[in-house]
Amino acid sequence: MHQPRAAAAAASLLPGRAGAVLSLAMAAAVAALLLAMGRVPICTCGYVTLWWNDPNSFGNSQMLLDWYSPSHLIHGLLFYFFAHVLWRRWRLFGGKPAVWALPIAIGFEGFWELLENSPLIIERYRAVTVNYSYNGDSVLNSLSDIACMTAGFFLASRLHTRASVALAVGLELFTLWAIRDNLTLNVVMLLWPIQAIRTWQGAGLV
């Protein structure tokens, strides 16, 4: 009995043993580079929690999960979509299954973690968003962000496209309601700051 085409396509984007080892190695390399940049391994408060609920306090971006973790899960959904599109085009020309898709996705996510924790981006967040006290992520939080992206990648491999879109939209709306921020607003405010949005988000801090 042959595997359905859609299922076969999904399976082809998941890493084999070599891809899994490379994925772990890349995550470890990101952690090493973050430590070399002077990022703290864990929160300077000296403890670790699974979830941090207040996005405007010292523990945000320091613990395992917080209100910005869903954004990284959405990264995984998006990376899988782009990998799937590229794989289909590659297959048309007789290429091999894209088992390196996840390591590449982790590479992009890791690059963002390094960039996000650079002085340039930290100061940018402070200057144009309501995250006035943002001081970057702990290495633990960055690794957790990579894990959330990986979870999103694997979820996308199991879900129908419409379900993945619905999940992404649902997470965006939920975090927008909960903390007046989400992946979309994060990108907008980082690249093209809008004072009206900043004022609205700031009102939620009162």
C-alpha cells in the first residue's frame, strides 16, 4: 500500500538521523555564540520557571516560555511552508527529498536569536517599542525559542495547510488580546514604528 502523496511530501521534509544530529549541533553552536556574546545562561534572578506571565517584568525572555513563545512556533509554521514550496519545485527537476529543511530552519532561527540579542537590536527595541527595559534573552530562553520553532515545524508537517493557517492566526489574535503584541506587530514596530500602535500598547501597561 503506497503512502499518500501529501504524507510522503511531509515525511520528506523531516530530518533523518544526520539531519537531527546537525539540528542539535546548530542549536548548540547558537548557544555557544550567545555565551561568547556575553548573554547570561539563565535569568540573573537565579531561578528558572516553565512559564513567565508578565511580559513587562524582569523575567520576560529569561525563562523557558513566555508570551512571545507562540511567535517562534509561528516561525516554524512559516519555515515549513517555505521549505515545502521549495521542495516541490526542486522535485520537479529530479532533486532529492529536502531532509535538510529543519537544520536550515534552525539556522535561520538561530541567526535571528543572535541578531535579536545584539546591542543594535536591543537598543532598537528600547527606542521604538514599549519594551523599554528589554535587555535581551537568556541563553535558556533562546534555546527554548528554537525548540518552539521546531515544534511549529513538526506541527506543520502533520497539519493540513488550512489548519496551520488557522493556528497561526489564532495564536496572533490570542497574544494580541492578552498582551497587545504579537509577531506581526513586533515586525512592524521594529522596522516601521507607528506611534499610534506604541501609544495603544503603552496604555496596556497601566
